[in-house]
Amino acid sequence: MSEPTSLEDVRRRIDELDTRLTGLLAERQGLVRAAAGFKRDEQAVRAPDRVERVVTAARDRAVREGLSPDVAEAVWRAMIGAFIEYELTEHRSS
């Protein structure tokens, strides 16, 4: 990737990444919705052991990719928390 040439270029590239991220998050949401159907109770939805494994894996990937592992952890914990709430809603309505 070439170096940005201006603030506008940086912002444009960020906007493009945000568009791609939104699509990936929508795909993840579909899988979360599907997972809700396989889980019997709210403890299975919350799955704290699974959360810790996912966060650890995100930190490991971050190190390999040159992303701050602390940033990765914060993002993944926020994302997971939001999806747990979404999945609890889905699970309760099924």
C-alpha cells in the first residue's frame, strides 16, 4: 500500500476500510444469529471461556500483523460484548 498523500486521502482510505468492516460484521452477525439457535441457555450464549480464547487469538493475530494487541483486545471485547447482547436477544425470541 502506498503512503497517504494528504489527510483527505487518509480519511478516504479509512472510510473504505470501514465499509469493508461493516460487511464483515454483518456476516459475523448472521453467524451469531445462527449460533443462538444451537445454544440452550444464557450461560451458553455468554460462554466466558470462549470469549477469552477469542480475545487471546485476536491479540496473537494483532502481534503478527503489526496491530497493538491492546487495541485488538479492546476492539474484540467491545465487539463480543455487543454480539453477546444481540445473541441474547435472538436466543430469548426463539
